[in-house]
Amino acid sequence: MPMNASAKIAHQFDDTVIIPSLGQQLSLLGFEPEPIAQAVGTYFDAPTIDLSIYDHIIVCMSGKDSLACLLTLIEQGADMSRVEMWHHAVDGGPGESSLMDWGSTHGFMGALAEAFKLPLYFSWLRGGIEGEMNKFNSYSQPHVIETPSGLITLERDTARTKPGTRRQFPQQGANLATRWCSSVAKIDVGRRAITNQERFLGSKTLFITGERRAESANRARYNQLEPHAVDRRNGRLGRHVDTWRPVLHFTEEQVWELLERHRVEAPVAYKLGWSRSSCLACIFNSPKIWATIRKYFPHRLQPIAAYENEFQSTISRQRINVLDLSATAEAFDITDLEALAQADNREYTLPVFTPEGQTWKLPAGAFSKEGCGSV
């Protein structure tokens, strides 16, 4: 359901706004039907913007909402020659880990890039979430960034930091210091990918992500357009970077309608019944999701259980080990066998667009409230 005026006022009046990609806190005051400038270049509502002013348009790709962002760019007439897709690989580079993410993600991103005829750049924390989780009295691994001219490795500044220890799963919650999977494996990687490429100096860049206000009370407070944390438009670098969330005001219904209008197939996770396209082994998984993993992907459950034993701490805040937790609920009855076969297959073979002559179908996970991703 669209947010009514009183709800918008409640979200804006005396609210402290926590923006995960920026770590900023802003006070939102008052309500008007038009976008309100909270600070220079900052707007609570900005469903349409002047896309022609940007030299680079980066779309962070993951699931249905980022697909909707890409389609929104097309419908708003963006110069697609300026658009590029980025994906932060949370399990690290090829062959480094397979603990958390869907096996098909890498191939799916490549298929999307080919279908939309866009450049695709991967980036990752070496060793991924699993490597960071196992950190013991040591420094975090380097970031690896794919650029138009090849891979670059960004080492850590050990002179200014101290070694640390994780030995723990990321924790559920909005605080990115404890839910570090998002900050360490995505946000930090994206920030360094911008600050370590000269092509973003002296130019204007639009950084697009797919959060929606309808997903949570926290996201309901996000600004739709604002300067990115690495913006230095007024400094000597001349690096102008804006963050835009083009589907922030969308309902889930609008997202699926947009994909249907362009005949874009739902990503695999939604076809299998997941409501989100986060990691397969997401820390926010409900018992029903864990039960489904146990039934259809048992080889993905055992490594999580092994780490629970090693750390003497469960991935779930219910303090029930994942094997016992998965036995407390009934698994999904997955009927899309093609999607099931694709889920853990790195080579993506399913169509990106609904084939000619076939009817676009709403996936099984549409409008589900089953927990399987951060909000």
C-alpha cells in the first residue's frame, strides 16, 4: 500500500535518519508534496531527476529491486551508454568461498549484462564473508576491484589500523558495526571502488541502489537523492557523486508490474519461494527458509552448522543451531524444477526475458513475508 500523508509526516518529523551507505544522521522536518531539500543536494523525495548531467551511472545489481532500478533508468530516458552494472561478490573472488551466496549469482549477473548490453564490473573482499568471519588477531583482507582496464587490488593501511578478531557470524540488526556483512562485503567495497578510480575525478557520477521504503520502518526514513559519502564535488578532486534510490517509493506490486512490463524474468530466489534475493544462507533467514535449505540444499547447511559448533554461537539469534532450527518448520514445496537446478549452478542457462509466445509469470516468492534478507 502507498504511504499516506500522515505516515510521511511521521517519518519526516523529528526523525533521525540512518543511511547505511553513508553512516549519516539527518533530521527530517515537516511535509510538503514536492521534494524537500534537507541539505545541499539532499531530497527526501526525488522519483525523477535530471539524468543527463551525469557522466557515469552505476547500478548496484542484486535482485528484483535493482532490476527495477535499471528498468526505471530506461523508462526515464537515461543515456544507456553511460550506465554500468556493479556487483559486490559477498563470497569473494572465483573459488574463494561458497558459504553464503547463491551459486548462480555470478552467472546471473553476466547473463543480465549481456541481455541489457551493459558493462559489468565485479568487486569483492578477498575471502568474502567467510574469510572475514574467520579473522583472528589479523587485518582484513584486501579489496579487489574490477575496472575497465582490469583488476586492481587495494591493500589495507596497516599503519593506521590494529589487527582484530571476528570469529563470529554477522549479527541481525540495523547497526552495521554488528551486521558487518553489509558494510564489509558491500558498502566498503563500493566506496573504495569509486575512490580508487581516476575516471571518477572531475566528473559527475550517479550511484544507484534498490532500497524501498515499504520494506521497513528504517528504510522508510531514507532520502531518495543525496550526496554519496565519497562525494568531493567542492574539493580539489572534483569528484561529484550522488546516491539515488529510484524505486524507494515503489510498492512491491509496482516492482513486479515493472518487470512484467519489460518481460524480465524473476531471479531464481523468487522463483523458489524466497521473498528476497539476499544470500542463500542469510543471517535473517526464517526457520522455514532454513528448512527449505535443509531439504533442497543440505550441502549448504552443514558448513553453517560446523561454524556454529566451532564458534559456540548460532547464526540465529534464537540460540538454536541451524540443524535444529530447520527442523522446526515445514519447507517450501518447490515446483519450479528448472529454477531449482539453476540455483547452485554457476553457469546461468535460464532466460533473462520471458521467451516469445510465453506468458510472464509472477514468481512463488512474490509478496511473501518470509524472512530471508536484511531490512
